[in-house]
Amino acid sequence: MRILLTGKTGQVGYELERSLHGLGEIIAVDRSQMDLSDLDQVRDIVRTVKPDLIINPAAYTAVDKAESEPELAMRINGEAPGVMAEEAKKIGAAMIHYSTDYVFDGSKDTPYVETDPTCPINVYGNTKLAGEQAIQAAGIPHLILRTSWVYGMRGKNFLLTMLRLAQERDELRIVADQHGSPTWCGTIADSTAAIVAKSISAPDRYEWMREHSGIYHLTCQGQTTWYGFTKAILDATMSDKKPALVPISTQDYPLPARRPAYSVMSGQKFIRDFLDLPSWENALASCLQKKTSSDNL
């Protein structure tokens, strides 16, 4: 199987290239080779590679910056996935795409399921929802995997920011009234690879993908707040001289983009159809253990 993987230098893309190893011919591209803001280039790459499966973790992920760049964010998150799906249909390819908890407005107080109404409250969420809809409209075999609070040991993310700030400051003021499920990019990559392996083992992988097509919530299990996540990070990485943690409200830390107060997503459909998912605490421990192992090499 030939797999076109986008965003290979991003958090999820980097892990995916490694997790997918051995499952087929992986053609991994980065922004210099396939810029999702250039829709003609997106078409050309898909037509040149002629993949059996497109896996698209590439995205415009700067949530606050998207408020001032809505057109660019929409082109990358909304239009480009639609172009990929259109091209996939022409060549009989399937697609795996990643979306976000920010398609929800956060008004619930129980975990969101895949059939809950979407209602983004920021530009980023709106553009990611547009990408979901464009892929669905193309009518190809597809998996849209919504995830949340993604972190890892590369790029820019909450974990790396907290590790840095903990070394620089005596006090950290952290939002304690937003609830979600931190999800390690390694969990996303390994789970995706397991799905791809299941499809390969099926008598007809294209038909298997068609039968399983739809939206799934792929997040680590359980929930916490940014404050709770920070406390877990510091407890796992610092034995003494920890900065003081001060819980604050969302209003105390205004940002350009509104965030949902509650964006926990139920992973039960994903677990039922594919495989189990770890708790966010266990995934964080695995991520930090992997970091420690690489640091000691």
C-alpha cells in the first residue's frame, strides 16, 4: 500500500512516519514539498504520488493567530482537505484526517459524542469543521479522528511550554476552569498505525475503510484542566524547587480566540470499533519516559 503522509515535521506527522513504518510505502512530505495553502500544489502532489491512502495531520494550528488570519486558516484547514478528498476520489484512495475538540462550543458538562451538534466558537474550530465537511462531501472512504490538547516533545505545545517556564519562574498562573483530555501525539500515531494495520489485514482494505468511514473521537481517556495537567507535569519531572502553581480563571488570562470551557470527548466509539486508548496520565508518563530514554542515549 502506498501512503501519502502530510506534515511529516509536525508533532503528529513526525510520530506517524515512525509508527507507520513497515505498513507500506510511506511518501512523507513537509510544507516545503506540499504547502496546504497552495491548493494547486496539493492537487499536483496527490496526482503525482497516486496513493492508496492519504493521512493528513498537517494543519494550521495557531489557534489565536487564526483570529487575524481567517482566510489562510480556512484554506489550509478547510479547503485543502477537501481538495485531497476530491483527488482521492478520482484515484480510488481512502483518507485519514485529524480534527479537533474545538468544533464544539463547550456548553456540555458530559463528554461529547460524535453525533453531538457542532458549534465552533473560534476561527480555528470553524475551519477544522469545514475540513470535516469537505471530506464527508467527497464521498470517499474516510476516517475523521477528532483529538484534543495535543502535546509531545517536538514543536510548540503546552507540555514543552510548562517545562520551560518551570525552569524560569517561581510562580505559574494556570487556567483551572477549562476541561479537556490531554492527548500525546504518540498515542495518536500508534492508534492510527493500528487502524491501518487492521485495514491491511482485511480481505478488501478499501471496503473495510468504507465500512468504518465516519467521525471518531481519538483522545486519551479521562479529563483534567490546564492546571491539573500542569501539576501532573511538574510532579513527574521536578522533585524539588517547583514553582508555585496558582489556579486562575479563563477571564484572568484573556486570549484572542475563545476556548470552550468543556471539550472532553468520549472515546467509546473509537474503542468499540478499533482499540483501547490509554488514560491521559499513563500517556503522559509514557511520553516523559520516552524523553528520558532519548536524553540518556
